Amino acid sequence: MSEVHYTEAQAGFEKAVSVVQALPKDGPIQLTNDQKLEFYKYYKIATVGDVNIPRPGMFDLVGKSKWDAWKAECEKGTTKEQAWTAYVTGLLAILKEADTEESKKSIEAIKAA
């Protein structure tokens, strides 16, 4: 793959991250915990790479779930580029399903990145 492709994929990923972070907590698009976990694991692979911290303690259930998802995806051999694509693809599917004016604008912004 060319360097241009990676740059475009990374730009789309970065825009998608900003869209997810800007979703209002009480807005029309409510991510499920499973969806949040999917975005988290791809975000961590894209920005950090392989797991580089110890697994959280037994009382940190959310932290353990996040760490486990990240670790499992790393063990599949997911690359940074694959994580960029999976993150964007997952978000686009959610936005298309929402079918609101705001989601349509977000889709266009991600595709234009």
C-alpha cells in the first residue's frame, strides 16, 4: 500500500475519533457498551499498538473489560492500519443506521477527511 493510502486512512480515523468523542451523551446516537468496547480496542491499537500495561485489578471491571478486548485484538494480529479501517467502518455503519441530519453530516466529514 502506498504512503498516500495510509495518510488518507489515518485522516479518516482521526476524524471518526473526533465524531465519536463529540457525540452528546443525551443525543440520538447512543453507543452500546459493546460498541464502545469495539471503538476502544481499535483506538488503542491505532494509537498505542500492542498492550503495554498490566491488566487492571479485579475490582476494576470496566478497565479489565477494556484491557481484555484490546489484548484479544492484539493477539489476532490486527495492525494499526486495520484498526483505522475497522474504527471508521464501524462508525459509518452506526451513523448510517441513525439516519439523522447530524449523522449524514458526520458521514460526509469522515469521507472527506
